[in-house]
Amino acid sequence: MKSRDLFLLILSAVFSLPAHAAPTNLFAFDDHTLPFRNNLKLTFEAPQKYAGNPVVAPGPAGSVDAAAVVFYGSVLRLGGKFRMWYRAMSDSRLAGNRALSARLAYAESNDGLRWTKPELGLTEFNGNKRNNLLGMPASLDFSVTEPLACFVLFEPEDLNPAHRYKMAVYGRYFPSSAAPKYPHVDADNVPSTIYPFFSADGLTWTLAVPAPKNQWLDETEAPIRVRNNFEIGGLYKFDGLYYVAGQELSPDIFLSDGSLTRRTMVTHWSGDFMRWSQDKSFSFQRYGYRGVRQSFEEAHEPAAVWNRGNVLLGLYGLWHGAVINSERRMDLGFLVATTGSIFANRSRTTCSFRPAQKSRGIKAASSTGRATKMSATRPSSTTATGVPRAARRFTASAWRSCPGIASRMRQPVMRATAGARANQSITRVPPPCGSMPTVSWKARACGSS
């Protein structure tokens, strides 16, 4: 072989090598990364509830969260500190089913157990700014849009410092009188969408889309437009794209045979966090699905998603409907994806989730899914196995989907464990997810009390 040909061969080999090989995380339940296996068993173990719950309680009378501290939110671990964004309610006033006092607030902690609500001095409430409310654009009226949830990402590598924090807020938009009416949609339905925001510090936020004509978005301004509702359950970035996962129902999504469906998981995507796809992925529908009213067997707000690099892990609610509200239950479902939008339930065995008993306004088992306290779960064991460290970024998805993450890997059996979610109540991860060495899942064992 001539020296020139040898040089070209070596050069082509060098340039064919990946510049940086990302670590691969292996899970017993990942059929894509581990398509072949022998003598491998997956079991679920019951977590232990943290005795010091609630970790974040409502504030005193007259405070921004006197009525409710609702963890439809996010926790990130940054610089050795946990940062939390959550929904605060100062009172229980309603307009229809819309909470008039809902706002977005902030808390922080050094250990995930003891939380403080710092005086940010950004937003006036009851005549002063001595509170922990986020600084949100004055162009929006939250008593109208009702921020139902907020999901935060932190991207320090963003070239625009003002965009390093990103937040997707689940809120309502109001179609104008010129908007078309649709069959299979209640006449008084108010659709929901996402309100995307940017921030340099995670405290003062600006809209990522143009300011609306009114103090709310209409059908020409909403980033994701639907006929019924898009109810977001998680925000994540995967393979260079941003995704919001949530539930839609007909006439926004249909089954493959064209028939109507109720709560079904979909994902929308964006390349820049400002312009979002109107097309969607039919991401998941619960096995054994039944959509008959009063006997719903559905996926509820799927899914809280945790990006593990080569695989996405998600939790969602297994809604068990009933005529009487008190008889409705929510178990815990587990999803896996190796693409950004198609999820699979790796086991048809569901694990029992027993909601907390009511105490001082907790509504963990209510049909609204609202909770007024934040509680925690302590994992029963944590064992390092040499699997790459979990991601430092600790998003809402991570908080809601890995509260007791531990793993124990041994041959010939891998025991995978995971943390249970207390139906929208804050769940503490001891030690923090961001510092855990491994990644399997712990959920309440089937049939446990």
C-alpha cells in the first residue's frame, strides 16, 4: 500500500471516531439497550416515608401560599443548593374551576429537607414585596391564566445568558370570538397550553413569545393550540430538542382507527423553546385503557420525564375512576423511551400507590389532584455500583420521577428499585438525586399497605 493511501485510510478512520462518547446507562427494563438477556429479574420494593413530612408547608395567614403549596413544579440542584419552583395559592377563591390566587413562588434548601422561602423583593403582594414570589411579566394576569404548573430547565451552556433558565408554565388561553367551535368539546371549555419563559437567574422571567394583545394568550398567540386541552406533565431536552409531554383527548388526538379517546400521552417539540410544534407524537396510551365516564382507566398527566442521557425514564398516574370521588385512586406507572417521544410501559404489572390521609387540607386523593403540603419519601437502601453518576440537573421530571433512586446490581439478578410519587406532593430524595451514583427504581410493592 502506498504511503499516500495509508495516510488517507488512517485519516478516514480518525474522523469516523466519535468526538466524545457519552456514557451509556444500563437498566434491566430497557429493552432497547439490553435487547438480549438471561436470568434477569426486575422487582419493586416499598419505600419508607420520611418521618419529618411535610417538608414544605403552607405559610401563615396573609402569606402568598397560605392556602396551598402545590408541587406541580421543579427542583434543580445547582451549586450545592436545591432550588424549587412551585405553585402558591394565597386563598381558595374560584371562578368556575379556575383558582384566582395561583402564582409562582420559589424556595431553596441545602439538604432537601429544610426549606426556606427567601424574600425576593420582586413582586408586590398585600402592599409589599417581602415575599418569595417570582418576578413575572406584568403583561400577564395570572388570575386569568391560572398557572397550574411550572417546569424548569437550566442550561449553563446557552450562549445567551438571559436564556440559561427555561420554564414551561401550564396555563389557560382564551380563544377569541372569531375562533371556530368544535364538536365533542364542552361549550364552556377553556383550553390550556404552555407559556414559555426565559431567565438569567431563575427568579426574574420574561416571555419567550411576543407579549399578547391582552393579559392572556388567544388562539393566534398560544405556542401550542388545541381544541380541548393540552395538560403538560413534564419538560425535558433530548438529543438537541426540547419536549413537553402531557395529555390530550379528542378532538385533538384520536386512536389509530380514528375513534375518539380520552387522556392520552402526547409530546410536542421545539428547537429553540420559542416556536413549538403543532404536530404531536402519540407517545403512550395506558395498557388496559378504558375511557367510559365514571369508570376511567387512564394515564393521568403523563409523564414526569428524567433524561438519563441514552434513555428517558418517566412516571405517570394510573387513574382509577369511580362514581364517588372518595373511591377514585391513583397508582403509579413507569415508562421508558429511547427516542424523545415514543414511550413504552416495560411491565404490565402495576404497583399500588396509596394516597396520604387528609391532614390540614391535603388533597392527595382528590379528583383535582391538588395537594396543599409537600412531603417526602426516604429510600430503604442505596448502593453504589459503578454506573455513571446521575445527572446534576434536577428538574421537575427528576424530582417527581426519582425520589428514592437507588440500585443494586448483581449477577445473575439485577434488582431495580425506584421512588414513589405522593400525588403532586413534594418528595425528598435522600441523598439528592443529583449526587446519586446509580439509577434504578423503587416503587411501592404491589399489594403493600
